[in-house]
Amino acid sequence: MRRNKSCAALLGVSVAVTLAASTPASAAPTVVSGPSPFAGCTIGGSSSSVVFVNAEVEPWLAVNPKNTSNLIGAWQQDRWSNGGAHGLVAGFSFDGGHTWGQTALPFSACANGLGYERASDPWVSIGPDGTAYAVSISFNQSNNNNAVAAAVSSDGGQTWGNLSVIVANNEPTLQFFNDKESVTANPVKAGVAYAVWDRLELPNGNPYANLHTAAYRGPTLFSKTVDGGKTWSSPAEIVKVPARQQTIGNQIVVNQQDGTLYNFFNLITPPFNKGAGRVAFIKSTDDGVTWTTPQVIATLQTVSVFDPNTGTPVRTGDIIPEPAIDPATGQLYVAWQDSRFNGGQFDEIALSTSADGGKTWSAPIRVNTSSGRPAFNPSVRVNSAGTVAVTYYDFRTLKSTDTTLPTDYWRTTSPRGGQNFGNELHIAGSFDMKTAPYAEGYFIGDYQGLGATDTEFVPFFVQTTGNATNPTDVFVAPAP
């Protein structure tokens, strides 16, 4: 996903907050990523862009329901400063995350796969038979060629085949840019998976598609496979929007009891200011054939994220809602960045929940347990016992005299119902965000991964390393 950010000033609090000595910490995170397989690739460059070789950003994770010791993740490898990466890489583990292998996903020319110069927005999901589905936005820097593509693994993420282009919009057709896709495997129907994304239509800033607010419109498109990723249905427009409206962050969750599909997204409407976003969803009770009209859950009142000391932007998932569903009861949850709890000064983590299939939603609550500094990039999951976990980064250890930007990663949980978050766990940090790749702000991804087993939650995330030749790595830190 690629876009410009607001330059509004952050009215942060300058009082330093230190970690309490009693704050529980998870075991030391395990490094997942290794040396870049694309380090020698020169495809996709331009005079206006910088590539951060050996920088991994924007990881996602899936737990194999057939074998929960098998974890499969994906991330952007060698991030470019103005969008996308050399390619996408998959990591795989068969011992619950203690050891990892990695392989290039076939979504870019650097990976000897699709002939597109760059790839972005990695996503992976695993069905009940162990089939893993990975998707990508693949595109060119040199022209407007772009596509949504998918690949499949049947051996736990070690190899990937059935490479499919779900949709392609290549020159001389310049009207469309496909953006911010995700894939969800049906948790009870083997061989069935769903892909969703937004498609920006002219007039917009193609080939960069940075100015989402300039898009003429940006509807949601949907495709599904019923044969384990061998074929995908022709894309269908499932959220129709008028001129100067769009969706972004589309993501499907599935009710295992009745098969209902819920697609969550940010519905962006004018005027394009702090209140432009709407956390919204649609649902389908016939496996994606027909869908309801959008229902708004809450406004998305992000003011974006900045270094509180300098005002330098930090690029985050500020316009992306993150949903989850209780596998036992079907209760719905959605988390997002929001400034409503501090009078619009800085982003924190909001959450709303519905126990009646989306008919009614709770008032948003603040999930992050430490206030006074920005908190960002929430991920949310629910385990089989109904425990709700949310992970996020924050700047609570930053002092007003710091020349670095110390950043920590946290997990907090609530019993079923999601209204009583606590038991905060320190996952990782502090690390210096200022040594991350700079891509419209310090950047480690618009989202981070989080998996759940019966006994553990599995954060899958990026932090900086302090090594200029290896700026970031992907880490995993399973904990009960």
C-alpha cells in the first residue's frame, strides 16, 4: 500500500514514561529473517528511489490449523523508499517458531516469478487441510503495470506453486491501480479462500497512487477459489462507492458456525480530514455471491504518527482497521488507530466488538494501557478459549532529550467480550525507529502479524537492528 500522509503537527506530551520494573516480558524474540535473496537484483530502480537492501518490513503470519507447530509468515524484502520491495519472502517453521527457513515468493522479477519490478502487501492464510495461500500486489515502477497475484503451498510454506494472476491492469490501460489486498482461507471448507482489495480509478496519482483522496473512486473487489488456488473467480465489485470515495484495508473473517463472511475496511469519504475515515463492514451469507451494503461501526479519527520530539512522520497502519472473530462464538472484534481518547492529539488503539453478528457494536474503548504517547499498528486475535489479544507499538520510553526514537512492542489481553484489557506483556524493544527504512516516514510496515494457537499467541513483527547493512529483521515471540 502506498500513500501520502498528513503533515498535521502532533501535540504530544513531553513527560518521559519509563517501563515499570514489574512489567512482565516475553522470552527473547527469535529472529526469523535472514540475508536477502534479492541483494544482487537491480530491477525496479529509479533516480528518485532508494532501496534498503536486507530491510524486511510489513510481516504477516498464519498458523496451520492442521499442525499448529507449522507457522508460515511473509514480508516485504528490500524495501524501496517510494513503494514496494524487490520482492516478497516467506518464512516457515515446523517447531512452533523456534527455527525458521525462508524462500522467495514468486511475485516479482527479482524472484524469477512474475515479471513485475516490485511487490508489496504480503499476506498469507492457511486452510483446514493445511493448504497455504499467499497474495501480493505486484507492480512496475517504470510504468503503470500492476496486478493482484496468488500462490499456494502444500508443504508448510517450503515451496510455492499454482502462481495465478487474479487481476492485471497493464499499459496501455492506465485507469486502474489495485491496492492493499488480503487473503482469507475458509476455516472449515478445504480448498476455499477469498481475496479482497481496493482498486483506485482515474483521476489519481498513478503510477504511484499516493494520493488516496484524489482517487475518482476506489471500490472493493472480491475473488475466491474453490479448488485450492488452482483457479480464481473473475473479480466482482462488492463495495460500490460514488465519486471521491474509496475503501482500503479490506480483510475478511469467517464465522465457523454459520459460514457468514464479514469484510472489514476503512470507508474514506470527504471532507478529507481527521473524520474522513469510517470503520465499516459488509457481510455475505452465501459464500460471497451477494453482500450487504456497508455498515459503519465508528469514525476512524487518526491524526497519523510522528516523532513527538521532532515532528518527523512515522508511517504506520493509521487508516487500516484490523478485525478478528472468536472461533467458538462468532463474536466480532475490530481494532484501529484513533485519537478520540486524548482530544485529537495523538493516535492510540481503539477497539469495538459485536456479539450479535454486527447488528450492534460497543462504543470504542482504549486498549493501550499506557497513555501520553502515540500507540500504533494494532493486531488482534482471539484464541479458542475466547481470550482476545491485541499487539501494538508505542513510544512510552521516549524522553524529551532523546535524539533517537525508542520504540517498544506490547501485548495486552482481555477475557471473552473484549472489554477488560490488561495483563500487559512487553514483547520487544526498545529499538530506535529512526534507523528504519524511510518511506514517507520511518517505516516498518502498515501492519504486523499475530497468530493464535490453543495455548499461545504468536506476535510476528519487525524491529530495527542498529546495523546499517541490515536495518531491520522479522522476529517472532510466542507466549501464553
